[in-house]
Amino acid sequence: MSLKTSSPPHFASNVRYHERPRADDAERVAALAHSTGVFTDEEADVAAQLVTTTLDGRETYQFILAENDKSQLIGFTCFDRIPLTQSAFDLYWIVVTPEWAGTGLARDLMRRTADAIRVQGGTQIFAETSGSKPYARARRFYLGTGFQRAARFADFYGPGDAKIVFRMLL
């Protein structure tokens, strides 16, 4: 299975992408994650830490960051090869600012991420999310972009909050 695609997004000329995080991206990533109203402060801080540890060389997370024509961060993905695997990758984060939700930006970020993973010999992508109501949109997004539900772990994040794992074959 591959990433389901549609016509090119209408905003393509207004968005710039970069793959190497810059010094101010940790703060911008946290602010963006927080702006969605879905992620907790702790979760937004974790997203920022992934940028920081990548910049200082402690980690090797990969990013695709999207900016609008005013250089504001409007979306990002964070992913990397799963240690001890030959070709499996984790998608740790995909976030789009609420103002850009529904525009095709998330789908374009996912396409770019899948392409980057393919170039590195990746054959599958795993993504996980909560089974709680605030994450329903994320679950629909994964299913709508070519992921299949691979596993469910009841009460993983807390009582009544399952962990749902999705898998996309490239």
C-alpha cells in the first residue's frame, strides 16, 4: 500500500520546506504543537526536546518543517528509522497549525515524509496515537493516507485510553 494522493495542494507556492532544524525551531515546534489544543504541555515539550537533541547531536531524528510566506512554522513531521530494524521507520510527530487544517498541508507533509523514507530504503512506517476522542482526527488522517490499523493496546496511556498503532507499507 502507498500513500493515497489527491490533486496537488492549492497552497504549494506559499509553503517552504526545510529538513534541517534551526536553533529557534525547538521553541516554534513546541508552540505549534501546543496551538492545536490536542497536545498537553508535556507532549509539546517532548516535541521541542527532539529538535534540541537532534541539533546538539545526541539524537538523529529527521524533520520536515513547513513555513508560510511569512516564515511562520505551520507544520512539521518528525521521524526516524526504528533502531535494530532494516527498513522500518517511526513517524513520531505530524502536526499542522489549526489555521492550515484541512488545506492538504498534512497530506503533503506525509507524502514528503514517505518519499524521504523511501529514499533511505524504508519499506514501512509506523505511527501511534491515542484512542481518546481528541485524537479521532489523527486516526482518520492515518487511515485516509494509506495507513492500516496494526495494533491496539487497551489502557496504555491511562484507564480507557488505548494506544493505536498504524502501519503504512511503502
